[in-house]
Amino acid sequence: MSGPALDELKQQIPLLNYLQAHDWQPTRQLSRGRLMGLCPLHCDHKPSFLVDPSKSLFYCYGCGRGGDVIRFVQDYHHVEFLPAVALLYQWRGLAPLVREAAGFYRMQLHRHGEAVEYLQQRGVRSPELIEHMQIGYAPGGGLRSWLMQLGHPLQALRQAGLVTAVGYDAYRHRLVFPLEGNLYGRSISAAAPPHRFLPGSKGGLYAWEQVRRYPEVILVEGLFDYAALWQAGFYNVSCAMGNHLNAHQYGQLCDSRRTVYLAFDADPNGSGPQAAQWLARRLSERGVSVRRVALPEGHDPNSFFVQGGNARQFQLLMEAALP
């Protein structure tokens, strides 16, 4: 790949823009417009990550890594040079495309009774919650023509995973939740696999920028668990989209001194509690205070509330949580 092409890519994606899109926020401003904040590349408790927006360069005084936006992508996603460049090209085109697809899905939600009925079955009734999570619905048609009318070529839709190789909408009969550079689709039909993402990383912890300043954070596995707790008034909740965290999510949880309550599913086979125990051990090794919330067997936070649990009862479970 030629030098001019790389220079053009870096000009199109300023380092600061990429950092902020991945939840990085400066803690203070230095001279000449430079910024300092917590390092997203290691478990940083004291701001050591320096960003120079005018030069589009970074350097961390804690882990010693530094460079341009390509180097950051290499270190952040643990990839070599060429895959990092490919990720940047993908991100450059994917971000606006995903936002517009999510907007289309939001317009569909209240046009389809089956989607609203499914939300009610899962206990999601608050209009404020639906707006907060920007929940949409993929009926299985219309997205392709909508995006192409907005000027997006069919090949871009295929590369993003929004349409299939033969041109059909990839998400069908799914509730859709926007993530960090991705979309999560939850099937409302038992005939299809329940979970679907666009190709690529699931990103960081859900709504992390809104909860990172709380001294106590509740971490759950799924977005409907998140919805149930948020609707019950627990606004300090985040979601890992599963019980296995990626490196970025680990870094987010330990970017400050806090207590993390793990409210994972109480699966009858023990997979949820085992994952919580393993995660608690790893986080404790990195200096994070952890408590494991013991839900009734067979329940997750969503089913706990759907089947009659209330905020006071869940608060009691948190108070009884063990390290």
C-alpha cells in the first residue's frame, strides 16, 4: 500500500475522532491543545495517555506505546499492520451506514405489532427505555432500498453485512439494538438463531460512557437484562453481550476504582455462575472490587423482573452479593 494512500486514510480518520468513537474521553487539557486521559491499551488508574490532536499522535507514559491512528488500532485490536489498515477502511465507511440502518429500524418498531408484543413479553414497556436504547425492528425487507436511495452502493451493504450475497436484508424479524460500530439483532422467532451481529467486533461495554463515573457498576450478560434493570431504576448498569469479555471491556472495567456487581445468568448447568467466578478472579487480580449477585436458579435479571421481582428485592440480592 502506497504512502500517499495511507496519509489520505489518516487524514480522513483523525486519531481523536477514532478514540472518542471508542469511548475515550480526556481528563484534562494540556498546553498546545494536547489532551491527557486514561490509557485504553492497559489497566490505567492514573491518566497517562497523551494525545496530540494537531499531529494525530498518541503516547502512553504507563505502557510506553505510541504512534498514529494505525498503530493505535494495531495495539487496541491486537492485529498486524495490514489488518489494522483494513479495519480503518471498514470503520470509515461502516459508521454512517450503521447509523442510518439503525434509524430505519427505529422507524419500523411501532409499525409492527409483533415487535411491540415481544418487547412487552420481555418486560420492556417504558417509552423512555425504548428511546434510551434506540430499539428498532427489522421486518425483513425495505432496508436495502432505503439505504440505496440514500446513496449507499449495494456492495457497501454487502460488505457491512446488512444484506446477503443475493441482496436480501440480513436481519429479518429481529429487534435491533445499536452498539459501538455494530448492530445486535434479537430474533423474535424460535425458528431462527436468537443472536446476530454484523461482522466485526462487538465493541466495548454497552452504554459505558454513561455509567463509567458511578462508584458501583452492575454488569449483566444481555441487553434485555440491561433493559430490566434500567427500567427498575438501576441506571448504573452495563452489558457485556455475553459472559466472556474482550480485552477492551476488561480495560473499561478497571479504568477507575469502583465496585463491579456481576449479575450473570443463574443457568441450571452452572455456566453463568462459573463465568462470573472466573471473571471475578481476573478482575480482582487487576485491583477491581467485585461482588457476585446470586439470582434464583434458572433466572437472569430480565426474567427476575418479568416474573414479579422488584427493585427492592434486587437491591437485597446486591447487598447479599459475595466476593
